[in-house]
Amino acid sequence: MHLTEKLLNNYSRNLPPTLSKFDYVIVKVEPFIDLILRFNEAEGILSIFGFFSLLWLDAYITWNKTQNNDIEFLLIPIEDVWVPKLMIGNSVQKRTIYTFDNDFDKRTDLVRYTHDGGARVLAGGVIDTACEANMYYFPFDTQNCDIELYEECFGIYISITNKSNQKILQTALQMHKPSSEWEIKNVSPVRVPSKMNHVKIQIQFERKPLFLCISLVVPVFLISFVNVFVFILPIDSGERTSLAVTLFLTFVVVITMVAEILPPSSQVSVFQLLLFTKVITSVLTTIMAIITISIYNKNENDISWLMILYKSFGKWKCKQVQQEPNGQGSSPVSVRPEQTTTNFRGRQQQIPIDVPGCQQQMPTVVPVCSGQMPTVVPGCSGQMSTVVPGCSGQMPSHIQGYQQQIATDILGRLDRDWKLLAHKIDCCCIIVLILELLFEMVALTVIFVRKGS
């Protein structure tokens, strides 16, 4: 105590401890990161528990070790001596690095002096700094946050250590306790070139993605795969629409949860784009499920937009038949007197036919829009050419007794078999959903591999 009182006699803690008023006190800063408490991505606040080791030379607190019982160092209360006043430029709470919890901590915080004037003090605690989150690769993201230091009083020059990055990292993490969510990759102090006497402590830390992958990423892909089973589920079960709507609401809940985690910035993460794509896919799946149910329950007498489409396509086919070179002309026929009616498959319309050489008129039932039908009728010596109302073309057909031969077009089959059409649409939707799922998995893999490299 006698040596301490002697050294502090006529000592002023308000003046820089230099022999000349034109000299600067060089303060060397070394960071120590003990623990990452939390990183609030939405608010952009990093909370750490850490300290700064401040080293400088005090020209007034020196002594001869041999003349003072070989005393190598002294511990003096921080309130009694000069200490560099450094500020945290991007702090959201306390601006100074001396974060005392109470007056007792302030009185018991000590500065360590060596006999040659070297002084060292540890300053820090819970430090909250502003940090803009980069969530593009969420949940495989890496964050870069800074702690900006600058001097408030004149006469201080902040110096950074000249150690290698690996040694700085080892020193900064020598008392580090691992976090369950983040892993520190690098700690390095750098000087800010655009600002005089400003130093940044850069902290790079990476998220541990295992928890989010199990609880968020994998379930999203599993639910996406369940979308395929919407079209595998039998239509007669009546559960297609309810399953599709349930999956859609599930994606809405997931995207709401992710929106609460991520910051409301203009930068959109890859995972957000994936969820947005999943929501659109789920909406389209619900719409297609309703359409397939509607088609499956139709019958051939329904007049709907799809029937109108089929009929329009049928008229176009008639024009194609009319343009064929063999679509005109007639052929001689012979008619049995008792054979006066011809039946055709498909839609039917009965028209009267005048046959030369016969005493009666023969009604013939023919399909609408089938073209011209030259018919050979046993028992008649004339030739019969029939023009079918509703079509500008002509349809050739041969009738031998009670035998009938006619080609069934695809339009008539679709008109009768709605269930077949619904099953075809189901197959197409299943293929599209599987391809979409595979494409998303490959795209995400490529993006994150590029990020790692």
C-alpha cells in the first residue's frame, strides 16, 4: 500500500499519462468472446458476453523493482487512475465498453500495472450491438457482425494486434463456451479506413442448421410429397378437396412462422422463395382437384364449356374431312325393299333419302357432322347420295344388309367417357408434381453447395 500511495501522489486521473502533451497514448485492443447469447434476426441485434483487453503505457506509474521488495505488479482500483475511454459506436444500449452492473463492481474493478508502466484492464460484459442479418441462405446462413470502437477523448490512438488471424481467433475464443445455435468461425480486429481512429471487431458466426432442418425444411418437403397423393386418392372417396385444402393451410402456417423469424427486409431468402412456390403449387393442386371431381361426375347429357369445346373441335374436323379429295362423289347401290333404316353409333339424326328406282322413301339414321354417305342398298337400281344437315362435308359409308361399319372418332369417346378424362388429368398432375419436387431439391442443393464453396 505504501508503494501505491507513493505512485498516486500528485497523480491526476483526468490527464493522459504521457510525458509530453503532444504525445498519444497508444491503446492496444484484444477481444475475448465468451458466449453468443442470442441473435435476433428480425430486429437485427447481436447479444454477446465478452470482454476487451486494453493495454497501454502509463508514464507516471513506474517503479524500481529491486528497490521495492521485487514487486512486479500492482492492482489499483479503476476509479483512482486514468483509463482510456472507448465507446461502442453501434451499441443499442450502453455506449461505453465499461459495463458495470452496480457500484460495487465499479469499486472493485482493478487495473493491473507492471513495474515498467505497462497497464492492463478488462472491460466488457453483455454487449448488444446492431447487426444487419443476411438471411439469403437461411437456414444455412453465415452472419458477419461488427463491434465498432472509437475514442471519445483526445490523445488516444487505438491500435490493433499484429498477430495472425489464427492466433487472434485462438486468443479470442480461449474462454469461449459453445452456443447451441451458432458457431463462431472468425474474430478479427480491423481498422476502418474511412474514419480516423476507428476499429471494428469483426465476428463471423455460422448457424447450426440441424434443428431447423429437422423441424422445418424436411417437413416442408414431406408435405410437398403428400400433394402427389391428392391425385392418387380415389375420387369416389370424397376426400380430395379436404386433403388439398388442408395441405394449403399447412403451407400458410409454415410461411407465417418463417416470416416471424426473418427480418422484414427487401432481401428474400431462398427458403422463402421455396415456401412461396409451395403455396402456389398447393393452390393449383386444390383447383385441379376440384376440376377432376367435376369432370368425373359429368355425363354425356351435360352441356358445359367442355362440351362446347368438343363440339367446336368436331366442326373443325368436319372441315378437314371436306377438304379431302375422296370426300365427294357417289357410288351405285342396290337396295332390298325391306331394308329401309340404317343405324349408326354416336349421336343420331334421322333424315329422309330418295332412292331412284325404289317406290318408297328410306329414312336413314346418321351421325351429325359426318359428311356425305353414298350407300349401296340391295334391291334398288339407283344411286343414293345423302347430304347430312349441319355439316358442309360428306361422309362415305357402306351398308351390306344388317352389317354396319363406321369408325368411332375420339370426340365421341370423350363425350361419353368423362371418367377416363379425369384419370388422364390425374396422371398428368402426378407427373408434374413429382418433377417440380425433384427440381426444387436439385436447385437447393446446387445453391447451398455454391455457398459452401
